[in-house]
Amino acid sequence: MKTGFVNIFGKPNAGKSTLLNAIMGEKLAIVSHKVQTTRHRIKAILNEKDYQIIFSDTPGIIEPKYKLHEKMMQAVKGSLEDADLALLLFDAKGNPEESNAIFEALHLKAPAIIVINKIDAIKDEQYLASVKSLFEGKSYCKEVIEISALKKSGVDKLLERILYYLPEGMPFFEGDDVSDMPTKFFVSELIREKIFELYQEELPYHSAVLIREYKEKTTLIKITADIIVQRETQKGIIIGDKGSMIKKLGTLARIDIEAFLGSKVFLELFVKVRDKWRDNETYLKEYGY
């Protein structure tokens, strides 16, 4: 049986979460066109008869500006240490030299596959060939695979090549769980994804979601969540005129949470102001960072 840890690295917005969801065949990581959406390391367990692969979606690699960013980069560091195989994701629309510098700075001990993502957005075959040959010449790179995670194109071939590099061994996880994260984590992430969708500019980066209550009743699941922001003005924006925005947020989040849990949900949202929470160790711990 093939088994091992496959960890996904790359710049913000390279498509790491989209790739994880495409491989798993279900939505485990939230996605947004905005950068730095992923804040935690999310492990996803792909169980088949002949193999068990534990994938890790990591936050995009950035220079930390806050304690929150430092925690995010610690998650990346932890992923470097236990990888049997690294997937180094490069956005085909990005700068290959820049990504190469990041990949070299990782000092990987594990073998790595360079995954060129979003190839559906590139019409210039010659450009793709030159990017491919740039990465193929690097010592950290075992091979290069081209995919479109969004269109699920090339994902099967990537999976085939991942299995080629993984060692034989016993499974690390028993049962049918698809992640090591609790259900409450995914619920809070689905709410946070809607904040990224509905609100502009910096607001999503200044917010966190904390699940206060998660109760399974006979006909539905009752969920109470706090949306944490840094300033009173941000609280006003989240709530919107006569509560219009928070109502919209609640409705969209509830639909996704019901689909994820396969159950009817009663969702209650509150907005709390916590000044400079991104630099506060106590708050960060409370919010799961």
C-alpha cells in the first residue's frame, strides 16, 4: 500500500486550495480570488483501496507583517518538515523567477513536483515550454506537470505521478474521515469565505470567525458564530444598512454549511470588535491560530 504526506506550497493565489478540492472531489478548503485566503494548514485524507494520501494545503508564502502572518508561516514551516513529497504550485500567469526564488528558499528535503497551474489561461505554448524548462533545470524539481485545477484538467495525471513517488507503508489514519480538522473549523471557514466574497478591500483580512455554539438538535443544527473585526467602522460595514449585509452573509453561509453538513441549519451571527486582534497572542489563540 502506498501512503504518505503530500504538502502543497506556493505563492498566495496560486490555486492551492482549488487544487486540494479538485483532488479530494469535495470542498474542504475555502477559495477566493483574493490573496491570503488560507490561514491554517488543512490536512485532507484521500483513502483508496491501494493508497492513503494525506494532503496539506498551506497558507501562501508571504513576508509576515503581523503575529497572525507569523502563525501562518509557522504552518508552512511545519509542513516542510513532514512532507514525503512536495507539490510546488506555480500560477502560469505569474513570474517564474520569483516563484523559483521562493521554492529554492524552502530548502526542501523531500522530492518535489512543480505543478504549473491555470494553464487554461495561457495561449502561448512557447512561453509554457520555456517556463517548464526553467523549472526542469532546478535541483529541487523531480518533474513538471501542467494542470488547470479549476477545470480539473491534468489532475488525474498528477495523482498518478504523486503515487509514483510515495513510499509503501501502513495507513496513518483509520476510518473514513476526510480531514483531521473538526467540523466546527469548516463551518467557521465557510462563513469566512462569504466575508471574502461580499466585502471589499482590506475588511476580509481584518476579520476572523469564532464558533460559539454548535448544537445538534433533532431537526437541525444550531450554530452561533462571532465575526471578529478590528474597528467599530468595520462592524458597521459588516452589519450594513438596517442589517442588510449581515443578513445576506448569513443566508449565503447557511446554504453552504447545510450542503457541507447535509443537514438543516439555524445560523446566528454576531459582530464583535477586538482592537488589533491580529497582533494579540491571546486573541489569536482563542480564534484557533
